[in-house]
Amino acid sequence: MLLRVINGRSQSLNVRMLQELSAEKALLIQKEFDILDQNVFLIQELANTGDYNAIDHLIGRGRKGDFIMAYQVWSPEGRKLHHSWSAKGTDLANLLPSEILQGSPSMPDSVILVKTGQSLYVSRGYALKDKNLRVYIDLLKLNEYFMNSKLSVRAYFELYDVNGWCLIHPDIKKVGQRDVKKISMVKEKQDTVLMSDYINLKVLVQKYKIEGILGPTEALISVLFLLTDEDIEGIGHLSLFLGLTMLGVVLLLSYILYRERQKIFRLEMEGLHHQKEEAVFKLERLREKMDPHFLFNTLGTLQQLIKKDSELAQTFVSKLSKVYRRFLTQDDGELSPIATELALAEEYFFLQKIRFGAGLQPLDVQVGQDIYAGKIPKLGLQMLIENAIKHNEISTTHPLSIKIEVEDGRIVVVNTLNLRRSADESNGYGIPYLKNVYKYHGVEGFEVIQSGHAFKVYLPIL
């Protein structure tokens, strides 16, 4: 009786550890795809602004950029606006219909599996504001990256799209093959024990949904058993004393393996955290590329003030120094108290008001002091005011109005919309920066709405 209890406990411990390892692997895989999505997100934003040189530079650097081989930009009517095939020495411009394994190129948001020669690609479509973008991802390079990562330690995973096409597999020959039967064998949130066709050993398989640059997919994570059936059966034939001794050894080894696995997992998470910090740092560098025309315009305004109103000129210099002191402050973190951001926004707006006069209506701030301690992205309000001034006509006949208020627990920046025919040169990184800060902190609610004659940006309060 006691030996049967021992055997049962050993099996239960073994399965529980495999389940935990499988769940941790799924989390790591999803986080990897979240990081890869950052490059694709930047490509979308750059394509919206037409900055194709920046896209070519982005997909030509870094190991994660190597997966993106080419891209196309089309008008909604199907007219090609831009394409780049030579960044990786690959020409996909003349794909034959027979090379499209699945998917429909006529649908802007479709995910297409493409085979050309010995290469396999996933073609991902994105519908932008006034154009369509299609990005080509090299599946073989993506497989090579994942198979060389720490994700293959004590487990391996296969990735299939919704139609059963294999996108990632440790056996590269199976990539691009369809296996609907295997997907149907593994039920969601259930343990499935199979004889692995890859390592020819018994594995525990679990299914997880993964979202990312390859579209909606399902991952089958296979974990090798710590103990075989023969090991457990052997324990049952030992004497009580030897059984207890072996149990102690098994538990000790299991504990050691568990600790080692936790250590590996912690190192993997630290690595992912470092990659996220690196991504945020790059966004910080982009943010610091401030438009030099702002400085030149403010100095020109100051020169005119000195001649007309010396007292106002002194106030102007004081506000300008406070604004630039804030711009150049190298404090840690990408968040700042709302009170600090409101003060900066008002000082920055004062400088612009002096410049544009009656063309710029007074800044309307309706934010109560009860939320001053909350935090929003650093320089967020200033960025949105600057965007409104850069992209809209400002005149006495068409004055620009900007309002900062609170709605549903979020800061809302609203400006009237009267777009210029030829907008000021802009790096286009303000909105993407704010969106990525909230994504990095896992906060929902960042929203951009353009309707009628108004442009609104919602900033959740942290």
C-alpha cells in the first residue's frame, strides 16, 4: 500500500513539474514574439509617414531585423506606392500564384504563407491610414533563431497557423508542411502524452495560443519526462526501506532540477527584461532628436520681443530656460508626475503663444489637483501640443485650440483639426513613443481618435 502511494506521488510530482515547465515556456515564447512585434510596429508607423529610408535602415540592422526580408506599400486601390526587395538581397516582386501555399493577397489584413525556391516566407498585411503595408518574414531565419535560443532547454515547441501549416519546428524539413491531424490530437488545457516523432521519446504535450508577427498561431510545447514508466515500476519492486530511500533520492534530485530550472527561467526572464529596456532606450534616443527649428523659431521670436517689449522678453527667456532644462534632464524612467508635465506644457505653450499670437487660442486646462500625483509618459503633453502646432494651419481666421482635460480616468489632449497642406518636417515618433511606453508597462487604454474637426489622444494615468 505504501509503495503504491510512493509510486503515485512520484508520478504526480513528475507531471506537475512538466506542466509548470510547459507553461513557463509558453510565456517566454509569447514574450519573444512581443519583442519581435516592436520592429513591425515601427515599420507601420514609418510607412504611415512615408519615411521609407528609415524602414530600410530598421530592417537592415540587428538580429531581430534579419527576419524581415522585404516590404511593399500599396494604395487602397491597388497601386504600388513603394517596395523594397534588395535590403536582404531577395527579390520577391514576381511571385507566382502557385507559390502561395495559403491565404489571399487581395485582402489587406491577410496572413499569407509563400514559398519561392527553397525559401519560405510569411507575408503579413496591415491596413494603415491611407495605404496598405505587406511585410515578408523569412521563416527559415526565424526558425534558426528560435532553435538556437534557450527556449529549447528540456523542451521544444512547434508553431502552426490556424489552417495547420507548420511555421516553426526543430526539424526544419517540416516547416511549410501541413499537419492538421497532430493539431487535433492535442486538446487545449489538457495533458497529452505522445511518443515524440522528433526525439523518439515519450513527451508531455500541451497547446497554447500565441499572437505575434506570424498572426494567430498555436504552439505545441513538448516536454521530456523526468522519469520513465520503467523507473516508476522499478520503485514498486523495492523493499519498503529501499523505496523510502529512493523516494528521498528522487525528491532530492527533483528539487535540485527544479531549482536549476528556476535559475534558468530567471536568467531567461532577465534577458527578456534587458531586451525590453534596450527597446525603450532606443525610443528614448528617438525622442531626444528634437526639432532644431523650435529653437531657431523661439530665438527669432525673442529677438522681436527685445525690440518691442523688454519686460515680456525677460519672461520669455525665463520660460524658455525652464523648458530646455526639462528637455535636458537625465532623470531615470520614462514616467513623470502629472503636475510636472502640466507645468512644462503650460511653459512650452506660452512660448508658442508669443510666436503665433491670436492664431493660437489660450490653452484650456481642466485637470483637478486630486490627480496631480499620478504619472504619465515624460514629455507626453509637450509632444502632443507640439504635434498639434506642427500639423495644423494657425491663423487669426483659423485659430488653433488645444484643451487638456480628464475623461474616464484618463488625461485627454484635444485639438481642433485643420491640417496644413504642407506640414512641418516631423520625425513621426511622438505617438509611437507614447504607445510603446504604455505597452512596456502593460497598461491598456492609450487611444488616438481623429473625427470631424477634432484630434484626441487619451493618456491612461499610472
